[in-house]
Amino acid sequence: MRIAIHAVGKLKAGPERELADRYLDRADKAGRAIGFSSVTAREIVESRAREALQRKEEEARELLADLPPGALLIALDERGDSPTSERFAEMLGEARDRGTPNTILLIGGPDGHGQELLSRAGHRISFGRLTWPHQIVRILAAEQIYRAVTILSGHPYHRP
């Protein structure tokens, strides 16, 4: 199964991008042994529409464009469930074991996700009730993917 993060906005070169890329690279390498063929990221340009609703709809269309058939969509949403790292790992493992070809974590822009995207998501998860900067959310998502891979492989990185 392939795992990807599709995010609105671009991470500039610097420590945030380096850290996100480091976790994605670790997950990509470690995941191959347990059935995850790749871990990647795709960036979507933030909408310049004047109204928040229109921005969310445009960004949702871009995030949903060119999705591979049969992909499990996980929307990062402030109103979503807050799973434990173990439960997140189970979500990925269950998708892999069902033969899901792709799992995609979707990170919206500053206004959140459009309704069409939220309705298509198989899961809606939150990294807590705090508001996080976009760069940190990308890092958190990448780290949790890596953590999930280590949990599923029995690696000692995760210590509850």
C-alpha cells in the first residue's frame, strides 16, 4: 500500500521541510518490510479566492483531483476524532490488510476542508483541539506515519 500526504500550501526550504522529509524518508524505508511500498507528499497551491467557502471548495477540488481509485482518505479536521498513535497505526494496518492500494492524509488550508472532501473521507482525525501552524501539522502527520510504521513492525521507537 502507498501512503501519501496531500497538503494545501508549500513548505519552504528550511528546518520544517527537513524534519518532515526526514520522517517521510524514514517511514518510506521502514515501511517496505511491512507492506507499505512508498510514503510521499504532494503540495497543493493555496486558493486565492476572496471568500472562505470558495477557498475551501477550490482547495478540496485540488486535493481530490487525480486520486488513485480505491484510495482511503483520511482528512485532518479539527472536528475529527483524536485517535491514539496505536489506533492510527491500526487504521493504516487494517487498510493495508484489506488490500487498499493507497491511503492519503489530507491537510487543508487555513480555512479547513470543503464539505465534498469531508464527506468522501473514510476517517476524520484531529491532532487535538489546539490550533497548529500548517508547517507543524505536516511534521506531525509525517511523524505519526513513521510512528505507525514502527508500531506495526514492532520497532521500539514508540513507547506508550
